[in-house]
Amino acid sequence: MATHELESGLVVTDRRHSRAQESPQIDPRQHVPNANGAGVNTPASSVGPTSSEGAGNDLIIGRSSWHAEPWSGWPNGWATPPMGPDHDAWSGEGVGRQATTAKVSTASTCVDLNSRQLGSFPVYGFKGNTPVELPEWRNSPEPELFEGWAQFIQGAVNSLQLRGECITVVTGRYASPDGGLTPGRIARFTTINPDIVDVEFIDGRRVVSMGEVEIPAADVCVVRYQSMPGRMRGIGPLEWCGRSLLTSSALEGYASNLAARGGVPWAVLKGRGNINKQQAETAQRRWVEGAASRSGAPAVLGNDIDLVPVSFSPQDMALLELREFDERRICAAFGVPAYLVNVAMAGSMTYANASQLFDHHWRATLRPLANLLAEAWSRWLLPRGTRLEFNPDRYVQPPLDERATVWQTLHNIVDPATGERAISIAEIRAAERFAPLPEQPGAPNLDAQLLTGGVV
């Protein structure tokens, strides 16, 4: 540790133990590189003496210069890159990709739609084809953190799509059935940020740790969105739409600046001869003043000024076609039909009605996500042979008149051996959330007649 006194009288304590030399030398590029790796540094992309010069790399106080040695030339406004040498800009730990995603409204809207819809689906337990009651965590896996199951699912899906993995850990167990020889059933659990977790393959087993503390295998469940052989961390949609995110973020910022600075000029005042800056500003100011005071009267121009409409439209200036192209790519990466997030759809692809659109979203995106989570959590949370299922009926159900036709058809199917119908009126009412029928023998069942065409 060394101290340096500047000409201004300020005493600075230097705690950089990794420096191979301490010197009052003003130029920081004479420092030996810190311990970020051996070898020759590459200019404008690494640390050490070859870091590029310029604002952000040097801090001048008096006549002394301190040199910060992070990633030289890293674009202004970006977060730090992911940690780890074998991760690219859209994977692994770190918040760089999340910071960029937050700037792109389409990406955030797609993730929000998927998580909200999956959170709204009821979940049931099944053993074979028989429904079974789920444990108390069905209402809220961790009441101290989540108001209900839906909020827990939203966080899990957000992590799965934005981080490429969902990591769930136990926060409480029931009493051990054999006095502590085996752990009790899981009673409480929560999701954690994948950025604070290390996942490694050591001695033939997966090891999940937080800092230096290993999490017992029975207390953690890791669900990966996509995976590659030899890669322990999950892969999310940001892996393959990263460039579209960068482009979309840049175009959104461009449109915001365009609007904040007065929008697209619709015309220019063109002088017939050469004019200086003062003359241009005077003509512009007089035009604005005249437009504000003429109360709808036509404008009057001098002999030396022409009003020339510009040849491009605000739509062209805002680069809307480029923005829509990238937004459609982002929607495709997150599995969301562009129409559902108010993004224009290219080509002639249409849906006959809203139910077909929702059915497509369920089949192509939400069902695979639901199965991915349900399979992993079923093995982790439930006894062998019991599984967790999401029910999308309310999301994909057709209109009431179409459902009534289906109910009528099923009700008219009768088992010739037993005389039982494929579905009863009580089951139809329960499926449609109708109130139970009153116990009045002989009273006409108007709801049942409506649904079954008079066959009761």
C-alpha cells in the first residue's frame, strides 16, 4: 500500500496490491498489467499498458493521472460484460444482456406475455389419470416472498427466458419421516437469481454452489431453457436474437431522440443565393414568429426565400420498416405471435379467429414451457408416479356457442352397456363454472336444455 500527495494537497492511498511496481510516474500505461491473464494484451479490447487513451481511461487531478483498467473502449451506456472466458455477450453470468433487454420494449413485452399467461393457468396433480391434491405450496411456494402461485410462475418464466435457466431452491421441509435419516418432503421453495450461482460438473456429478457453499443436490432444481452438450448453463432466446436486440435498442433510442428534438422537418426555407449563419437564423426565427401570429392567414415570403417541402416522410425518417423487421425477429425468438404484442405481421399469414391465435401460442410456446417446468418440478417436489400439469383451457377455449355444440355431442354419446353418458349435465356445469342446480325434482333445467339441445 502506498500514498501519493498531489500538488493540490490531496493525499491518495493506493491499495492496488496486484501492481508489480509502485511509482509516482504520471503515465499509467507504464504499469505492469494486473492479474487478468498472461500474454500480450490486444489494444482497445483488454487491460494493462496497451489500453487505449481517451476520456474514461484517465482521471486528471492536478498533474497526476490515475488509470482505470477495465475493458478499454467498452461502449458508453452498456453494463459490464458476462463473467467467464468461455461465455459470449448473451450467456453466462453478468447483467449486460439484461440491461440491453430492458431497453427493448418488444422483448420485455414478449417475456411479460408468456409469464403472465403461464401464471394464470391452474395447476393440478395427477397420478396416472387420477387427479390428486397438491401440497400446500400450490397456493404459494414461499408466502414470505410470493403473494400466490401466479407470481412465483411469472418469476420462474422470466428467469427461464431472460437468463436461459430457472434455479429453484428449498426454503423449508416437513419433518423427516424416519427421525432425520432422510430429508422430509419439500414444504417451501423459491427461485434465485442465476447470476449468483455456479454450476459445474465435478467427479461425475453436477455441483451447484453459491460462492464457496455447495447447495445439496436434493435442495436445488435447475431447469434449462435450451442446452448444449458439455455446457452446464442454460441457453435462452437472447443467444440467437442478440443482434436484433442491439439494433432494436438503437432504433428505439434514435426514434426517441428524433421526437425529443422536434421531429422530422416537413419543409426547408431555401435561399436563392448564398446566406450566412445570421441570415439563416433570422429567416427561421421570422418564420416561426409569423406562423404563431398570422391566425391562419397564408404565409408571405420574400423574393430571396423559397419554401421547399422535403422529399422524405416521417415514416421514412423513423426507419419503421427496419424496426418492425427486428421486432418480428424478437417475437419469433420468444415464441410470441407478433399480433399479440401489437407488432405488424409481414406477408399474408392470418388467423381465422382469436381462438386459433391463442391455440397457436399455446401449442408452439406455452405448452413446451409448461412441460419443461412441470417435468422438472414433478420429479423434485412430488412422489414417484405423480406429476404436475398446467391447464390452459381458459386461454384456448372457443366461444360459448362452439363449446355448447361440443358439450351436446359428448352428452349424446351413451355407453350401450351401462347407459352412462360420456359427460353429464353436472360435469358440463362444473366445466363452465355454472352454479350448481337447485334440488327441485320436476323443475325444468333451462341451462341444461340450452347446452344439450333439449336432451336432459
